[in-house]
Amino acid sequence: MSKNIVNFFHTLIIAGVLFSFSGCGYKADPIYAPSDKQETKQQ
């Protein structure tokens, strides 16, 4: 039973490290959002 608990925590630690390296979060504007330059040209 203790091996199962150790394996569970190792899985959580590895998943947490990989999740933190994946760069989850805001990176750039969505593709469908018009940028400021396009709006000024149209007006």
C-alpha cells in the first residue's frame, strides 16, 4: 500500500512540473481579435 501512495505522489510531482513548464497562461491576443493597427487603418 505504501508503494501506491509513493507512486501517486511521484505522479503528482511530475505532472506539476510538466504543467508549470508548459507555459499555461496569457501569451498573445487571440487570432480573431483585431489589432490596434488594423482599427486605425479602417477608420
